Amino acid sequence: MPKYFIPQKRGAHRIACIALYRALLSKCRLIDIPPSFHRGDVPPIKYIIRRQFRRNAHVTSAPLLVAALRVGYEAEELLYTASTGDGAAHSK
């Protein structure tokens, strides 16, 4: 990989990250969370997703990007199984 590769300026990377971000936020709306877990206006899952994307916004290392995207896709799968009421989500 060339040293001048900047993922934020690549269209494919940006589209993939934005799609993952939107998918995660849409899935977190489907999960009911007790009001006792809310600390403010933003639900805790949405806050965590937004915080992680902000934290990783300036990461340019390929291994770190791959790991972050892998975690994001696993989280999307977990949120999907939790929103459908599947028992497998509760065991993770």
C-alpha cells in the first residue's frame, strides 16, 4: 500500500463507512432500552456508535481500519439479532 493512501479521501471507503454508520443507527432505533439507562436525550447505543465513529475518523493505518470495520459489521449483526428478538443475541 502506498504511503500517501488516505482512506478518508477514497470514495469507496467513505461510502462503506457511511453505509455502516447509517445501518448501525437504524438498527439501534429498533432496540428497546429501559429509561433507567438513558443519561440524556441520546440513547446509549446511539451515543456509543457516534463516539466510536468520531474516535476512528482520523485513523489511516490499514490494520486499524480493517479491525474497526470488522467490529462495526459484527456490531451490526448483533444489533440485528437483538432487534429481531433472537435468543442468540442475548448470549453474546
